[in-house]
Amino acid sequence: MADLSWNSDEYFAEDNLRKNFFGSLALHIVIAALIGGLAYFHHRGHNWGENAANAGAIQATMVSSLPLPPKQRELDTGVLTSENPSPAPLIAPEKTEPPPDPHEVALPEKAKPPKVAEKPAPAPPKHPQPTPPQPMKAATGETAGIRIPQSTLELKNGTASAMVQDRTFGSRFAYYVNIVNRTVAQNWYTQEADPRASVGKSVIVIFDIDRSGAPSNPRLETGSGSASLDQSALRAVQRVEGFGPLPAGDHITVEYTFHYTQP
Amino acid sequence: MTYRRARSLSHLLLRPAGLLFTAFALLSLSSNLYAQDWFKTETSRGVSNIRIAVADFKATASDPQTTPLKQTFDSTLFNDLSNAGIFDIVSKSLLPQTSPGAPGEMNLAQWSAAPTSAAMIAFGAFGSSGGRITVNGFLFDAKNAQFPQVLSKQYSEEANDENARQIAHRFADEIIFRLGGGVPGIAETKIYYVKFSGGNKEIWAMDYDGASQHQVTHLGTVSLSPRISPDNSRIAFSSLGREGFQIRMYSLLLNRMVNFPAAGGTNLSPAWSPNGRDLAFSSSRSGDPEIYIADSNGGSIRRATSFRGPDVSPVFNPKTGSQIAWISGRTGLPQLYIMDADGSAVTRLTDGGYATSVSWSPNGQFLAFAWDRKYGPGAPGGQDIYVMEVATKRWIQLTHEIGRCDFPSWSPDGRHIVFANSSNGRASSTRIVSMLADGTGRRNLTEPGADMPNWSWK
């Protein structure tokens, strides 16, 4: 027969409660001790800032540059460089269609012409120009010469040449063309252009110079196909505050070509 | 999508009408290019310095005074152009042995050939007769045989050594302005500094190359941190008087002290705003040194900082005049901070060490300051000049192990920094040194005993 004797609730509750309470307390203490012991003995390595060698302000190259010209590079392993080194031909990869968005409803397609593979971009069409008088000396890797009407600077990544269409300004004031050339080149940060997309490309930027030498209205004449290279070229002109007063005339327009040959 | 656009464009161009249109557009565009005034240039990267040859000027008069004056002139011109930081100067031993005095006597082929290989030539004639110096100076472009002349200047002054130097400075400044992209040269600027002798410290002035050092104040007490006003009319400095350190004002136009109201506490390190109307300084009149801004006569004083902890050495942003950089000890060791001129937008720039004496570059982009990054007991110490870019907080160290460096000050062209250096760490052997802003080209400007240089604004 079942034990139907009546035992008070408190009897059960109290006894069990006390036992259970202490048991639970003991379990909690054991778990806490386990966690604490784990944390204490498990070495996690350096806290932030403890590695004194690397701590501190970042030491790195500046975004802007001090207004001094960078140090002159050592001579090129001196070759008779050509005026315009031919850019490396770039084969664009095959373009594939992205997968259709699941929410898109397929539109009835018109008859599409067969897909043509991307051809390498041809060089921008050169405007017909008068042949400049041939210089007496060949250009070597050593001199930074100005030849009328063309001014060439030998640089690490390629060549910089300033060509003067208007004979009178360029021949009289070749030193000014040179200054414009070097000032913009100094402010061109080639690391702003994505090297994967820009190698071998060139972009032409046109800007005006007013009487006091301040450049204005820089605009792209021919894009290079690399948006980052185009932007870096525009920014190079925008960075320049002035070239010095114009030696003659009250404004002049400059067409400046940026060749990106090497990151 | 590129694909679609190419299709429609090639579609358009391949039509006969399209071909005609393209040809017409090309032709009209190219003919347009001929009509206007313009030139075309290109680059691939980088630059090179302009190679300039400075010839000895030709002596045109037989006055016995000419020779020593011409020597001063020649050496000053040579030093100015080689210190400019933008030229590759041809050394004297490589020059041809001629002294052309006029454009007709100049043989460009001789100067542009090796070993000279000059791109620019500075030459001319120098003569002294009847108590006056007459100088004709020319700057020729050696590569441009058709039109070589870039500059042609004539100077005439009273005959003495100081004027020979000043004419050389003016001619060098003209050359630097023309060839340096429109930034004026610093050859005519001055440096104001503190010279200590006996127990006193007085304010002295000298040319930017250390010549012509002369005393400015004769107060017979300790005067510190001279700051010349932007229009070169007044020097503000801090001087120990009866009521402690006060901001004092010396007028260079009147050659005497002018009035500036005194106040309680210790008042130090005045700094001019670029429009010359405001003066910021550090004052402890309220008990704790804070930055105050007053106008140039000392009126309308307003407080700019309000945090506990010493705030000293303010300097305005010389490009905009709307920001102040200063040193604050609110977190313990003195650190570099910038804020707007009304006291808002406080930003901390250094993250440790002991930073002092900040100077803001004229183009507003850089701060030069003295910093001891490894400061503390047992640390190697060593205070050097650092330049930090304000926009990115990245810094470079300019001086390495030349002793204790302090009080950097930028030149007005932003290419040079002058500072105080003590090679053995003792205060008594501090001298003033100038260098290019990238840390090269260090030159001693004074003997030991000079400190706290300040480069004038123009």
C-alpha cells in the first residue's frame, strides 16, 4: 500500500532546500574556481601596448611631401633611351556575365550580336604635328636637357618630355616649361594609381596657367582606361599652388601627358 | 555597361556618315589646337634638381675697394644658392676659367659642356667706383641657345660690405623665385634669438645665414622666446621684470620698447597670428598656465584653454590663422595638441614621451617640434627635432644623435628649419643650427651661447 501518511510541505522543502542550496553553492564555487584557474594559467600573450618595440605613433612616409625636390637618383644603367618608350601591351581578361539576381525577371532577349573579345586598347590618336628640328646631340641617360622645342627629363620610371607647340613661348621660355614639368611631376604620387590597371598607360591632362602662375581648370583630354591613374594625374595638377609668374602673356594652356611605366 | 556602350559607339562610327563626322571633328580639333597659346608636356615620374653654375662676377672698375667687396658678393651669392635646397650647384672647381660680364661675353657651349654641364648660369659684372657699387646680374638658360636670358637685373647701392651682401641676397632671391616655382627665397630673411652672457639673456638678431649678428634689447635681465611680427615691425618676447615674467614688446621701427599691459602670474611664449592682429601666449594669471589670446596692443584678452594642467608654447597656423598648436601637460608629460582658435576641437597629436616647442610650417601642413620619445627613468632619453604631418599624424625624425635639440622654427619658404642644439647636453654650449626640412644640410649659424631662434615671416 502506498505510504499515505501526511508529511508537511515544510518537512520536504526545508530538508531538500538546505541540501540543494549547499550543493548548488558548492557547484558554483567549483565552476568559478575552474574558470578563474583557467584564465590565470592560460597565457594569452601580450596585452595591447605591451609590445614596446611596435608601440607608439606610426612612423611611415608622409602623404604630402616637404616642399623640397626629392634626392636625385643615381644614373640609369646608362642606355640611350628613346623619346617615348613603347608601352607594354595589355590584354584585358575575358569578361563573363555575372549570375542573374534571383529577384530579377528574365526579360525577353532581343537577338544579341555575337560577343567580341576585348582587343587591347590602341594608343590615343596623335594629332598631326609639325616635325620639330632635330637636335644635335642624342639623348643619353645623363643630361637633363632642354631641346627646342622639346624638353626631356630623364626619370626613373620612364621619360618626361615637354613639347612646345607654340614655338614662340616654348623657345623663348624653355626654362618655364621645365619648371612646370618638374613641379607637376614632383606632385604626382604614382602610388595613387592602381599598378595592376595602369602599367603602360598614359593619360593627358589639360590645364591653364594664369599670369601669376596659378594653374586652373584641369581636365582630362584623353583617359587612360584606368580610373585611378586618371584621378592621380588630375590630383597632381590640383596639388600645385603655383609655378611662378608667367614670363610673358597673361595665360597659357598646357597639355600634360603622364606615362605610367612602372609602379 | 561598357559592353553596350562600345557596341553603340562602334556602330555609330562605322557608318559612313559617322566616319565623316569623326574625321571632321578630329581635323577641326587639331586646327583649334594650333590657334591658341599653349604647350604640351609629359612625365613618367619624379624630378631632378636644376643644375646651376654661379660664375665669379667680372670686376668692372679698378677701384681698390672692388676686390674685397666683390669677394663678399661672390661668396654670399654662391652660399645663398647652394643653401636654397632646390639646386644642384656646380662646384667652383668645375667652372670654366672665364668671367663673362655681359651677355655678349657669354659662351653657352662652354658652360653646358662637361665637366660643368650647367642648365642655368648666373653671371654678371660687379664694380665699385665713387663710393657706389654697381652690379649687373644675368641668369641664362644654358640649354636654350636661341633665347637664353631668363633674368637681367641691375643694382646700385652705397659701397660697403653690408650692401655687397644684401645685393647678393636680393639677386639670389630673384633667381630662387624664378626657378623655384614661385616661392620667394629666404636670403633676405632674419633670425631673432636669445644670446646669454653673464647672467643675462638678451634678444639678438642676425641674417638667415648667421651674418651680421647684433643686439636688439638692452634690458639687463632674462628675456626669452622672441617672436617677430608678420610685418617685421615688432618683436614680442617674455622678460623677467619686477612682477615676474611678462610679455614685452619691442618696436623695430622706433627702436625702443613699446607698451604691453602686464598681468599677474608667469606670462610666456608669445605667438603672432598671421594677420598680425592677435597675439597668443601662455599665462598663469588664474593660477594654472592657460593659453590666452590678446590683440597686438594687449587689449581684449580672451582665454582659449580651460583644462587643468600647464598649457604653454602656442603657435598659430600660418596659412589660415584659425588653429593653434600648443603643448599641454594635462595628461602628465607635455604632449602636442591642436585646437581651433576659439578653443574647440582639441586634438592630441603625440602619444607619449616629452614634447616641447612646436612650430607650424608656412603651408599649414606640417608641425616641427622637439620630442623625447624615450623619456623616463632608465630610458635612453635624447631630444630630437621631429616633423609631423597634421592631416595624418605621421612623423619623421630629422635629427639623430647630435645632442639635445630644441626650439625648431620653420623658414618662410617651408624648406628650412632652424633650431637650438647642444652637443654635450649642457645649456651653456647651446648654439643655433639650420638645416633643410628633410634633416640634411646642417650648418652652424652661431657660436655656443645662443638659443630659442625664431625665423622671420618674410
